[in-house]
Amino acid sequence: MIQVNTIQTDWSSGVPAGLTWYFIGQPKTGKTTQASRWNDGGSKNVIVLDTDLGADFVEDANVIPIIAVNPPERPVMKGGKRVIRDEMIMTEVIPPEERGCVYRVGPDKGKAMPAYSLTEALTWLRKEWTKLPYDTVVIDTIDEINKWIEKETCRHMGIQSMGEGDYGADWGMARKRVVNAVLEFQNMIKRYGGTLILISHSKTSSIVDGKVQLAPDLPRGLGVSLTARADAVGYITAEKSNSNLYISFKSYDERAIGSRLEPLFQKRLVFDYETIKTEIMSYTKE
């Protein structure tokens, strides 16, 4: 017997679980700050995977510094020489405290700071999820992860830069790896009913047919793939007249923003969690 669910959304129950939000905007528009508290419980229930290494000035944020996709390695040394076995140079994973990062603020300023890879963070979250206080995961930014993967792709294919691969094979390979990495997090989030937030800088705006085109600062194919997988894609701006931050879900044509959530469809709102939550919970169909 297979159970069939008839969907009847009760928006008054709060922000739905298992969502992927995608925040896009220029630097210094509050994306990280607001994402770090995007939860009913505020920042105490949010973990930020900081690939830009710029979240250490966000008050009360829970941050894991991320410096690579996979754990970085180094040659195994013995007696000052590399260890070679079966004509292969032996390698070892570099301990997190020896990966070249230091604390920039606080009592440990200047001391070595543990840093991790994206796969290490994902493995830890999967294993410890039910014991941790976090149910919202922020990846800040996807742009940096794409840069790492593009470099790895070039090394793998023996090319100097992206675009040199035959028939776009390099772009295809890099895009697939980034999308799969995000999909791993999405699957975990949906399984546990958490929240995933992706952050990207926005490309410089361009005008096509009299309309402003807005998209993440990523290769076009990758940007399209990631925004398609998100439930709500918002463009963040700062208002000059009142210094407020706003998030827009207004979509049209090639503009890569919008929302699957009816209460946010084609809306422009103050950019903070409580405003979005109130908008969702107070929504009624006309």
C-alpha cells in the first residue's frame, strides 16, 4: 500500500522545513550577517561554513573556516626526505591546526586556527546532526567553492585555464562537481528537516530589452543549475534613502531570482528572518 499525500499548505505554522534559500548580492550587503541568524532560535541554531574567511566579524555567528573542497595533503617526510613507496610519493592529510589559518580577533588573535574542508564539515554534520544544536547550515560563498573546483578541474585535465577543455568538457566537469556538492547538503537538510542557505556575490548588472539581469557571479550553466535547485532565490540590496537592507523575489525573463513559496512570490521585503517569517505566516490566498 502506497500512501498518497494531498498537499494543503498551512502557512500559519511558520517557515517550512527542508528549504534551500539562495542569497545573491554585492559584497557588504548583510548577506552573511542575516544568514547567520536565519532561524526561529537566532544565531545559536545556525552554523556558517565560511569559505571566504570573512565571517569572523559577525557577532555571535557559529563559524567553521573552510579552505578546500577535500582535506589538503602533504608529502610524508622521513629524515628530511619524501617517503616513496612503489614509485609513488606517500602523502598524509595536513592536521586542521597546520593549514595556514590564524585567528584575526579575540583572545587567540594571531594564533593558529583550525580550518577544514567542505567534505570534512559535511561528514561531521551527517554524523553528529541529531546531537548538535544547529538545524540551519550556511555555505558562504558558493563562488569560492566553484573557484577551488575549477582549479582542480584544470589540474585534472592538464590545462592552464577553464575554457581550454575540448567541447566544454572542463565547464561540464566543474559544474557537475559543484552541483553534486550542494546536492549532498540538500539531501541531508531534507532528511532532517533543516534549512540550507547558499550565498553568492552577484554579477555586475546588465540591461537586456530594458530589464536588469540579475544572477550569481558564477558561470552561466552553474548559476542556472543552482538557482533552479533553490526554493527561494533573493537579491539583496541596500536602500540609500533609509540604509535598510531589502531582499527581492521579483522574477522575470532571464532574472535568476524568485520563490516557490506563494507568500514570497514577486515580493520585495526588509531583509531579516522575522520579516520573512511574518510575511509567510500572515499569508492568505486572495
